[in-house]
Amino acid sequence: MSKQHTYRATVEWAGNLGSGTSSYTAYSRDYTVKITGKPELHGSSDPAFRGDKTRHNPEDMLLAAISACHKLWYLHLCGAASIIVTAYTDHAEAVMDEGDNALPGRFIKATLRPQVTITQAQHIEQAKALHHEAHRLCFIANSLNFEVACECEITVA
């Protein structure tokens, strides 16, 4: 039997500039994400949709969630396989199509580009292969309806 986990967040809009949503340009897209016991996260929409470029937007956060989930599974799998990872940086990218009147907008692809440093050259191929298993196990990737590719680079230090 599987175990379920429940997550809670409060998203509070802070963008009423005096006349609410009386027109598309009359309100700010700013909001605050509140999760008990954690720092607040200040968000907005993407600047392409009248958002504040200095705040996180949902599209950025979705990509960050995909990358972080993959990384956490990957590090776990490397640890279990006695592969010592000393550095991990992912230069992830996602593509969103705005859609049109017939088909609403959606993400169509994400690409993870982790650069991983390990301590032993004999583990390079296994370290590469573990990215596939990390993707298979990632809770976030398993919840998506678009492709997530992984183009990893493994170096030894």
C-alpha cells in the first residue's frame, strides 16, 4: 500500500491597485506564497504577462521543481550505489507554448542539463545511467504531461 503526503500552501494576491480587476492593466500580478515554517516566496507573473521580473513566476518555479526533484533522487541513487558526487549544477530549460483560442497554453518540453562531478572515473557510465532511474522515480516528472529530457555531463575530480 502506498503512503500519501499532503502539502499545503497559501497563495495571497497582493495586486489590487485600487480598482481590482476592472481591466487587464488595472492590477498587479504580485502574490506571496506562504508555507508554514518556511520563508515567504514573493511571486508575480512572467513579464510577458505584465508581471514583475524581479519576482519568481509559476513557470520558473515549475522548472525549478522538476530540476530539484531530479537532483534529489539522483543524489540518493548515487549514494546508494557508492558513487561519490562532489558537485551538481543543473542548467535547466523549459519551453512553454502560449497556445491560441483553440488550444490553451502549456509546457511542451523541459531539458535538464546537470553537470555532475564525481570522485572515481570507473563510475562515469553508471553515474550517467542513474539519471534515467532518477527521472523514473521523480515525483514531479511523474506528474507532468510533457517530455523531460536529461543531457548530463559527468566529470571526475
